Amino acid sequence: MTETTPSRRAVPLWIQIVIWVFLAGLLALVALGLSRRQQGTVQPGEVIDDFSLTFYSGYELDGKTEIKFSDLRGKVVVLNFWASWCKPCEQEAADLQQAWTEYAPTGEVVFLGVDYVDTEADARVYLKKFGITYANGADLATRISQYFRIKGVPETYFVDKEGVLRYVQIGPFSDVDQIREQIDLLLK
Amino acid sequence: MIANLGLGILLVTFIVTVYSAVTAAASNPKGLARLLRSLPSLRAKRFADELEKLETPQRAASMAESARRAMLLTFPLLTITSLLLIYLLVNDHYEVQFVYEVTSRSMPTYLKITAWWGGQAGSLLFWSWLMSAFASLVTLRKWDRDREFLPWVIFVSCVTLAFFVGMTAFFENPFRVFYQTETGVEAHFFQPANSTPFTPEDGRGLNPLLRHPGMIIHPPLLYLGFVSYVIPFAFAIAALITGRTDDRWIRLTRRWSLWAWLFLTFGLVLGGRWAYDVLGWGGYWGWDPVEIAAFMPWLTGTAFLHSVMIQEKRGMLKHWNMLLIILTYDLVIFGTFLTRSGVLSSVHAFAQSAIGPLFFIYIAITLIVSVALVIYRWGELKSETEMNSLLSREALFLFNNLLFMSILVVCFWGVIYPLTSELFTGSKVTVGPAFYERANGPLFAGLMFLMGIAPLSAWGHSTVKTLGRAMWLPTVAAVLVTIAIFVTYTHNVYALIGFFLVAFVILITLYEYWRGSRARMKIHSENIFTAFWNLTARDRRRYGGYIVHISMMLMAIGILGIELFQMETQGTLEVGQQKSIGGYDVVYKDIARFTGPDGREVTRAVLSIYRGQEYLGDLHPRIDYYWDSQQSMTIPGQRATMKDDLYILLVNWEPAAATGATFKIYVNPLVNWLWMGSLLFLIGIIIAAWPDKDPERIAVRAGRRARQASAAD
Amino acid sequence: MKAMIRAGKIRNSKYAVFLLILLLISSILVFNSSVSAQGPAPTDDDVNKIAKKLFCPVCENTPLDVCPTEACRQWREQIRQMLIEGKTEDEIIQYFIDTYGVRASGDPPNKIASYLIPVTAILLGTALLLRALQMWKKPKAAESTVPAGEAKQVHQDEYFNKLEDELKKRK
């Protein structure tokens, strides 16, 4: 056995620093990335950043083909993510439409349908099938859904008159009362 | 009741593992003291002096023994826990959340058992159970020569085990039970106030994708591979802590790493086979992050397998081997995390649970501590010999390691890139197969080239002349083979390079075999078969390794075939119509929809296959729809030959519509070589890894001799 | 109970694809549209050729040509429509990126970042290795090496020596 006692030569300091910086950077990168993925949706209490939504023709908001979210200050906004391929969305479609017909006359509430990863042709078939009349548009380049960090469809976000998110409904509503309850809270 | 018992035993196991880890560490105060001394603080040094006084041989021995017994206890405890879970699964105890999520009444019993590793909580328990089995196996061996390693091997194993058991007990517990409370049904360990037990009528059923036989044994094999890599890691850390940094730890764990590699490789291949049979996309590997997560420890593990040989033969690369095994260990944990949590593969499946951050923290801590240990021992890990030639075997092994690491970098970057991109640009991106294929292709080619020349080069020294003399004959033969392929099969440049390399490696390896056998025939006057047999028996690791190389090349043939020559077509046929592809004529005969044995709805088509006028048989692609989990599976109809696979998928058929059925037809050339290769691989690796009669003594003697020999030359 | 079902919501919706009625409607639609179109209708193979390069956010990491979800079926239909309209492959892929975000494409948008970093890392590794080899290969090592085969020329077969050497070392 050549059990020579090796000279105890430590690692040069600069190499140690390089190693640790590299390791820390790598871990930080992974940590940040993972934590971002782990975040839930935008949480109630947060002010919603501005974004724009282009509507399908026939589903405009007050005749405007495109709006900025900030234009809606002073109104309660019900933002519903949906898709024509989404089965659970169909459960709540009629309820949403009913709630809309009830609150539309007040002029204080806006319903926005955001169509997630969908083709326009299929979306139109869906909208027609459930007789939906409130404003609807596609989530272009999935920017809006990425901002809200949605976990799936359907999800509905209730934003108050100051533009602050107040409530998030994940999954379909079980009945129209659930929708009324949230809107009434924000109208008070 | 039973669920509570399971929970109780799980908690006890956790306490036992923690006890074992703490006792093991405390049994070796000198080791701790030495570590403390390296800290710059004076108080740490004083404390270290105190610690050293504590160590008496008797106390150390009795504490280590206590730790060992505690560790041995974890296996029966986890076995009971697992049996309880299996009991719940098999007997339809849907009041238990885990049982509800992974089984249903219509599932056969064997599937209810394998549902054990079908969900996150159960698979963590399964991981822990395997880990405890391996840790127990290790502690059962004779330890007299390596007393000082024992406490630290127990320590590392038990820390790992404690982490997984703790995770199972506190965060992903399979024994949570449903209770009806005022706000709805919730799962709890114990009955909350004002609630009643709640039992769903039926479970949601196992994900149909996991009901395939391939999926029944693919996860266990992969996990076996994962878990067995913990053992070499534990020895490496023990070597670092005790300062016994010669190659003893490598010799002790050589077979462990071979078996670990066997399980991991075969687990990966089976995963590929499962994907081919079940996922219905005509391939076996899609560069999905989950697949890559299992592939990354394989890359470092394979690099480790090669580079330890340099340390054994030449006493070099000690740092590197340490780093490799540390990396492998953390990639194993990372892989378990990714495959289980789904954090990368799908945002949807991932609930916000604490397990993600905990896994990350554990990986970060183990990585930092291990690297710190390596730096601390850096001086003592110095190489004993010098590198002599760029063509020596050790140099070629280094290039091999470089290539494996490069592939790792590409894979890791591909997995992590979407995360970073999201971080910096705010928008999600997809890293598709094209990226990996483009970046890894040349690296794989380089590996194949090295696989060809490395066996011919000698340890210590080789020159272009000696290498050239050894390889000109096989090289010429390989060129001839490539020309033959050019004339008869393909003009694709990538394919030709690939096939040349395959031929090159196989011929050189066979040539090596032949020269070895011939040498034996001359000197021992043996006949060719005895010579061949004895040659392999004398150095099983080397010649087993050669068989593994050949098997890898067979697999490469399959991969080249399907990657470069896959043909596909899709179309809607009416009964009696036909579609042609790759020399096959496929005639749509019939289709039927009926209810299968376990309640699934089967839609099965019949297609007749012809080549010209010759009738080759019928194929039956089908779609299985599972009502319980509301998912469907597309099972291909396959006709496999060594030349190609005909692989037909039923894409769509509606009984009401008179438009016929839509089929997708693939011709996958040469893919069978991949599966054949994996069988040969199994043979090769078993030859290499089969335990010697007395591995201990032989290994020691061999080590001493090898060292003397290398010191002499 | 609701909470549990919620957890499976997306899954269910993903696989709701196979719900019969939708498929029925769609297949009829397909049939009609391709019949009414001018010129040769694009085949499934034409569609799949483009779909291979696209990824739908609903089923991450599954190429569009083999993804079984309803959303992906709609996407493929979209490709077919665009082919009928005479759009080229590049135009179609660009349309998908514009409409559904960069992740619809299998190639990361920022080629430089995606390839440069691993390539730099590999080059760095190679440089490190070569440097290490240089350090190891000190001139003094030269005199210590005499190839085993040349040292003992008792047997004619040099290889045989090496082999037996190797074998002896091992056992």
C-alpha cells in the first residue's frame, strides 16, 4: 500500500469562493423558479395590474372592441376564465349568464369572459350554445392567464371598484347564489 | 382503526430513524471533534477537546451498536406500515383518502396492491421502505475491517430515511381519513369535533396509465436504482468524515453501485417500453422533464462507474469521484421530487403542498454540507500518480466523464430553462425534443467513439502507434460495414455516422474478446470456448462491461432507427379501405365497442396487414375508456420484427357517424434492437456485478496488488 | 367532497375529450368544411407535420400531434383551416405563437440563451479538463513510463503480456 501522507494542501481561497458562488447561484435560481411555480393564483387584496382584452365581434363591451382593465375602475368586475373544451365550465355557464342579466341593468357590474387557449370557431359555438351575452374575448398569447397564474379553468376573479382583487373562485360555481353573494359584497 | 395504527407506526419509525442518526453521530465524537476543529472559532476548538475526551472504545462501540439496531428496526416497522396500507387498499377502505384516490371497486387485487406506489403519499412510503431494506442489508455485512465507517454510514442512511419517513408522516400521509364536518368533507388524522366519519361509495381509481404491467415494475426498479445509490454516497461521506480517504470506500461499494446502475438503467428502459406500449405516441422517449429527472442520476452514475476505475487502478481523481457520487445522490433526490411532485411536468397536478420546498431545502443542505466536506478534505484527496498520456485509458475515461457531464448540463439546462425564462421574461416557454436532440446528438456520438477506443488503450500509457496497431483491423471492417449500409439501406449522413460508430464499437469489442481468448488458447492450450469462458470469469467486471458496451450499441441501433427513419401517416378509413406505408398495406376490417372486465369501455378495431399479396396477420389497436377515473388510454396494435415495427393507433371512431375510423400508423424501423439490447445489457451487468464468493478478501488483495503494480511501473 | 373533486377537475376536463357528443359534432364539422373547401384538402399528415412542432399549454410537454385532449384537437382543426386558407407552415406557427404565447412553440424563443449557456458550460468544462491534464502531465512523468508490453519481450505476442498483466492485477 502506498499510504503516502499527502501534503495538506487546501483549496485556494478564490476557487472556494467560485465554487460557493456558483452553488449558491444555482440553488437560488432553482429556488426562485420553483417558488414561482409553487405560487398560487393572484391573491385577494392585491391590486390588479393593467391589461388589455380584445373582444370577439358580437361580444364587445359597450360597443368597444378593446378595453384596458384600468378603464373599468369604479365598477365591480367579474373576470371569468373559461374554454370551450372545458367540461366543468359548462356547469356554470348558465349561472354566470343569469347573474349577468340580473346585474347588467345596474350599470355597476361588468362581466368579462376570458377565453383560455381556445379557437374562435369553437368559442363561438360554446357562447351561442349557452346564450352568453356578456363581453368575451380571447386571452391573447395567454398573457392574462399567466398574470393571474390560473391553475386551470374555470376560475373566476372578483375585483372591486378600486381595482383590488377581492375573491377568487377556483372551479365552477355550484349555483347562481354563490355569484350573487360575492357581487353583493362588493357593491355594498 | 387500521389507519390510526399505520399512522402510529409511521411516527414511531420516524423517531427511531432520528434516534439512530443522532446516536450514530454521537458514537464517534472524535470524528465530530475533527470536523469542529476545522472551524475558525476558538470555542469550537475547545468544545472539540471536550468531545474527544468523551470517546472511549466501549462507549463508542455500544452506541454504534445501538444505532445499528435502531436502524435494523426501521425495516420491520416500515414493512408493517406498508402491509397495513396494502390491507386498506385491497379491502376498499375508501374512508382513507389515499385509498379513495388510487383505487376503485372495479380494479383487480394485484392492481390495488400496486396502487401502493400509484400516488404521491404511497410512493414516498415505498421509497422509505426500500431505503430501509437497503440500509439494513448494508449494516448486516461484516464490519470488522471498517469499524470507523459504520456509524457514519448509518448516519447518512438514517438522515435520508428520516427525511423520507418524516415527509410521509407529516406532509404526505397515506393514512388520512375522511370526516364529514360542517364545512364539507375533509381528510384528517383524527376525528375533528362535530364530525362524522365519511366513506365514499367508490374510489376514483388508479390512473389508467399506471395500470399497465410495465408501470407496475418500472417505478420499483427506478426506485431501487435511486435508493441503492444512497449507499455509495453514505460510504463516501463516511470516508470524508473519518478521513480514511483512500479507495476503500469505493471498493466496498463497487457492487452496490453496479447494482444501483443495473436497476436504474433497466428502470429507464422499462419506462421507455411502457411509454411505447401505453402512451400512444409512437415513441419511447419524449424528453419530458419527468423522464429527464430520472435520466440525470443515470448520467452521473454512469460517469461514476467509469471514473472509480481510475481511482482503483491509478489512485487519481479522488475529488472527482466524491463530487460525482454527491451529485448522483442529490440528483436522485431531485429526481424523486420531480417525478413525484409534478412541479415541472404539469402545473395542474401540483397542489400547493409543503413537500416541494422541503425537498429543495433538503437537497440544498446535503449538497452544501457534502461539498464543504470535500473541500475540507481536499488536500488528503490528492492524486497518487501522474497522468502520462492523452491517449492513456485514464485520460480517455476523463473525456468520457466530460461527455457525460456535458449531457447532464444540457439536460439540466433544458429542465431549468422554462423556470428561469419565466423568472426573467415572465412568459412560459417549452423546451421540446428538438433542443435536446440537437445539443446531445454530437455528445452521444463522442461517447460512442470513446467507447470504441478506450478498451484498446492501456492504463498509464498509450501512443497513437499502439492504439493504431490495435484498431486498424476493426476500423477497416467498420468502414466496410458502413459502405454496405450506404449501398443497401440509407444515404442519410447522420445515420451513416451513427451506424459506423456502432459497427466500430462492436467490432473492436469483439476483436478484444477474440485477442484475449486467442492469447489464452496459446498459453494455456485451451480450446476457444474454454478460453472465452475463463477470460470472462477471470475479469468479470471488464468483460461484463464489454458486453454492456455491445448492448448499448444494439440499443443505439434501435434509437437511430426510430429517430431517423420513423414513418407515419394518419387517415380516416371506412371498413374495407386500405392505407399503405413503408411496404405494408393495412386494411380496416372491423370495429367493436364492448365493456371490458374491469368496467372499462373498450373500442377495438381489427386491421389486416399485408405485404404485397402476403397476409401477415391482424392487429387490434384499441381505446380503453375508464369510467371511474374518466380517462382513456390508447393502446397500439403492434407487429414487431427486427427490421421494423408496424404500430397502429386508433385515433377516433364514432359509432353514430358513418365516417369510418381514424387511424394513425407508424413504421418504426429497428426499434426492436433497443429491447434486445436491453436484455443483453442485463446479462452483461449481471456478469459484472455478481457477488464473488468472498468479495471482501479478494477486493483487498486485488487492491494491494494493483497498487503495487502501479507503483512499480 | 367538493374539494376532492376539484383536485381532479383539470384532469377530468382534459380527458373529457373522449366524450362522445363533442367528437360527433366536430367530426361532422370537419367533414363539411373539407368538402366545401377549394382545391385538394390537407391530409391528416399535412396537419400532423406542423402539429409536431407545437405544444399546447393544456397538456404541457406533449407535442400537439399526439396530444389527445379536446383543446389540442381544436388546435389541429385550426391548423387544417389555415392550410385550407393557403397559409404556409411558418405563418401557421407564428400565428400560434402570437395567439397562445411563446410556449406554443417547442423551440425556446431566445435561441442564444437556450443554446449559449450549455455550450459555454461545456467549453468551460473542456478547458478545465485540458488544463488539469496539462498539470498532471508533468515532464518528470516521462521517464517513469515504459509500456508494459515492451518491458518484457519474452513472448512474441505483446498483447498477451498486457492481457496477463491486466488479469494478474485484478486477481
